[in-house]
Amino acid sequence: MKIIAINGSPRKDGNSAKLLQNWVEGFRYLHPEAEMEWLDLYSFYTKREQMLADIILGLINKWVKA
């Protein structure tokens, strides 16, 4: 199983990141065999790369609603 944890907050160490980190730790406890990747969209927050982050979040929202 492969999991991507995406922190979409503009604050790399904010509350959203802490909540996501707790979720990741719990998931790893329950599924130690899973491959986990962490993605901070904060690193994409330059003017040009912000558009890429918006596209990624839009695709994720469509995927979640499907």
C-alpha cells in the first residue's frame, strides 16, 4: 500500500501539519508495511509554483468527491 500525506497549509509547522503528522504516526502503527511519502505544498508557494499547487489540490478534491 502506498500513501501520500499532503500538507496543504501555507505554514509548514502549523496546526494542519501537526494533525497530519499524528494521523501518519497512527497509520504507520496500524500498517507498518505501507510506503509513506510526505508532501509539503508549502515548498511550492512561489508565484509560478502556486499554480501547480492549486492544480494538485483541485485534482485531489475531484478524486475525494468521486
